[in-house]
Amino acid sequence: MQGPEHASTVSTKTSNKTKKPKKTKPKTKKVSSKTSTKTTTLPTPTTSSKPPTATAPPTSPTQTANPAVCPTSSNGQYTFCAQPAFTDEFDTFDLSKWKHEITMSGGGNWEFEWYTNNRTNSFVKDGLLYLKPTLTSDNIGEDAVSGKTPFTMDINGAENGVHCTDPSFYGCSRGSDAGAGHIINPIQSARISTFNSFSMRYGRVEVKAQIPSGDWIWPAIWMMPKYASYGNWPSSGEIDIMESRGNKPDAAYPGQGTETFGSTLHWGPSYQYNGWAQTHKDRSLPSGQSFADGLHVYGLEWTPEYIKTYVDTPDNVVLNVPFSADGSFWNKGVTKAGFPATFNNPWQAPSCPAAAPFDQEFYIILNVAVGGTNDFFAERPNKPWKAGSSTAAADFWKNRAQWLPTWKGDNVAMKVDSVKAWKLC
């Protein structure tokens, strides 16, 4: 892997073949002043094509057209700039770089967390950023959460940085009432983004992080379009570099714990027609190993001709999507993902026809969610709620004696050593 002191050049000839990782330590900058959290070298991986459940749409930013010209390669190659366009190594928590989402909306999946801006759920310690889920009852009390004493949580406000950012799905005001089965989101957590400070169209992103450990925790490193140039989700696209689960590996449920993470592209004309299953791959470690045991680099390479994700080194590819393979994402959707040919193609007049919707500005998101009513967490005997249940959050909270013992100190946090991004030159 090329560091920021060198320009990185990649060939436009892509391959679906995943190479075995090198036996040496990943060539990432090692900072001796960090905590004892270790950097783990990735052993020989196994790959699964089993996709996760597509998520419901996040809130789309205001639509703005982007008439940018499609970049072309030089002598069959694209070059990433020598200096990163964005970097944060978390010596401090620079809130001019990171915007907090503040909402109880549940990410469109009726997840169980309330995203906040406070130093309980997002903080820097010893050179690492922590995104840590905690119990809402430790903030407002158990009776208010469960509704034993009916309570209204209103997070609207006039102060910059603490005002509710997403009103969808009752995101800014919710009430608890035990008699009616209503509950306040039982978990507080954090979701931060570079929406206000940085976005990019093509380039490389690397996030060096350790995923959390604890039942039903859902960490993610991903990107969303700065401008919804092609309309509502998923028409304008979504790039999931890493999504995982905090549950311990379980032989009865392979690929459903910390031994596995997935990379996915979301795209399609509507929520009902999302072609994500055609652009998804999982990466699993050998038995007995976990991505929660140490730091790994989760990376993205993105050019007008392909998107690749990788772990630790660019040659250790997880997801490889060559844009020219089907001519366009619309053709891919019609021929492989079941899009009705009579539907309108949302990607009209794109800057890069084969790449659209992935030909626009995207920004970086880091978050730790918990649970949800979709089936990202597969049904199993010890799961304390049912997918699609109207009482899912309440059932999860009532059964906390089952999962809370697996939440141990700072192990529940996603720890981030650095975030770096290089644009095309």
C-alpha cells in the first residue's frame, strides 16, 4: 500500500480475483503513542457471497445537479494524488471536520439507538476515536425509557450542534408509555460524517479501525452522496465500505458475527428495486479469529471505471465492481436485478454513463447502530426480538439480561485510529 508520501498509480484493468494477504504487517503508519490496541495482520481469508439485508433509506440531502466532466485515464492508468485531501489521526476530536447526526429515527430500519452529540458516545482517548453505545436509562432513567412514567423525549433545539438533524420516523420527538407498548430508544450512540467538511468524486479512502464486540451492535464505515443528484435513495447511490455485527462468531450462524464484514453498493430506481445483491461481498476470517481483536484498514478505490473495497492492503480485494461489465448500472439492473424494463432510468445525462450513480460527490460516515427491525441480524433462538415487530425495541430492552453481559467496557466501541482520503490527480 502506498503511503501519503508517494503517488499511487492503479491500472484500469481490474480483476475479480481476491489475492491472499501478505504475511508481513500492513504498511500503515504505526504511532507509538497510541493505546495498546494492537494492529492485527489479516490471515488467509475466506469469502462468502451471502449478502446482508438491504437497509431502508437514510435521509437524502437536498438535490443539486453536478455537471462534472468524466475523468479519463492516462495510458490506461489512474493516479491518486500524493497528498491526502482529507486526514484525521485523532490527536483531538476536531468537530470542524465531523458533523454529528442527532436523531432517534433509527436509520430507516427502526434501529434501537438515539444518535447524540456528547462525549459519552463519541470521544478521543490516547489517539483513538471512540464511537460507543451506552444505555439511555443512564441518562434519563429506566422509568422514562420504558414508559412506566410516561415521558416525551424532544430533541429539537436552537443550539448549533445539538439540534435534531433528521425528523423522519419520529426522529425528533418520541414518547414512552408502558401501557401502549411505546418505548424511548433504549441505546444512545454516535454517527458522525464529513458532510460539512469533505466530499470526493473518485479516489481512495482508508479507515484504520477496530470493530466493536457485543451482541446486536452494528458498526459501519460508509459513504453517501453529498447531493442527491439522481433523486431519493437508492437512486443516488450508497457505498458501504464495511458493515459488521458485534456478536461472537457462532458455528450455527456463520458470517453473523465479528469474524465477518461486508461491502455493498446500493443503487436502483426506488426502495423496492435496489440492486445491492449484485454488488455485495462478505469477507470472513478463519475459525477462532475476529475483526474485533485489533485494528484493520478498511479501504476503497474508486475511479470512473470501477469500485473496489479491500482490507489491510489494496491487493486484498473484498468487493470488485467494474463499471463497464454491463455497460451501465441501469443495464445491470434490468438484466440481473429484476428492474422492469418499462421503468424510467433515473440516471439520465450522467457525467460518466457507466459509473452513474457513482459519478458524483460522496462524503464519509462512521457510526455504531444497534439492532433494527430488518433482518440484518438473522432470526435465531437467542435473538430477543423479531424482525418487523412493532415492539422490537421494547422486546430488546426487556431482554437486556441476555445481551447486556456481552457489552464489556470500551469493547462495545468502534475505535478509529485514522481516516484518510486521496483524490484522483
